[in-house]
Amino acid sequence: MSFATIVNMFCFVCIPAWGEWSKNFAWGMWIFDAVLSVITALSLPFLLMAHAGETQLSSMTAVWLLPIHALWTVIVSYALWGIGLPLAMMVMVIYLQRLNLHRIPPKAVIVTVFLPPGPLSQGSFGILELGKAARTIFPQAHTLQPSSGDVFYTVGFLVALILWAFALVWLFFALASIVRCKSFPFNIGWWGFTFPLGVFVQL
């Protein structure tokens, strides 16, 4: 995720300033980041299933959620979206069960309740941007029907709206947990405010 931020800023800042060669460099960085993302998304859950010791459900927090060929870039991006978001939603189901059975986390890690809106908001923003890209690229690629780009954009907008609404539900749970907690200590866990709220306000 951190390297993806560097790639994004490289595209926005360095490519306009450095010219054509930097496009290929940015694409190479994106491919490297995509490969690492797939390896992490597929291997980490399996390693937890196969090799990790037994974990009490009550000890779970939302921290578990953290683990320029235009046409192919869009297609691979849809595949990455399809890998990441469903996995995150499966973890959220487990986390919701943990909240129902063992109540909200203790004050020391209460900030983690703000993490679930993060992947939902990022998934919403991602599918919306992919729809915009598909609407531009698909008619030029002549791979699908010319109108397919508009279909991808419309469906992406609908999915983005649903995910954003679902993120609102988790944001309500998070705010209600903070209100109920009243006071909680400042610690390194406060970083949990930045990413979820940052991607949420992007929408």
C-alpha cells in the first residue's frame, strides 16, 4: 500500500516533469507493486491457516484488514480489486462476529474500530476510477463492444455507491464506540484514523 502511494505520486508529479521515459519506469513500479500485492493477498491468509498458532476470537482486532499497456493495466486492476476487496469483507464478517460475542475492543486499541471503513472506501474509489478508465480505454482497444466502457462505468458507479453506504455503517459503529468509550489514551494506534478517514473523504 505504501509503495502504491509512491507510484501514484510519481505518475502525478514526475511523469509531467521528466517526460516519456518515466512512463515506462512508472509502469514497471506498478507491475512490481501488483505482484507483491497478489503474493501477499494469497499467501498471508494461507500461512495463517496452515502455520499460525491458535488464536482466540476475542483477541482479534480490525488490524487484520491491513494486511503503459492501458487495456491490460485496467484488466489486471479489476482482477486485483476482485482479489483484495472480497478478502477484506470476509475478514470484516469475522470481526463483526468478534464484536457481537466479545464487545468492542479495549481502550488501548479502540482506534482500530475505524479500520473497516478503509477497505470499503478504497474499494469504492477504486471501482469508480476503474469505470472511468474503462469508459475511455475499451472503445479504443476494440476488444469488447464500444458501449462496454459505459456499462463498466455505470456498474462501477452502482457498486461504489453500495460500498460507500456500507462504509457508512461501519463508520457509525466506530463513532458510537468512541462515544461510549469517552476517553482513550494517545498511542501509536492513532495512525488508524488516517487511512480509513482519508479514503472515505475522497468519495
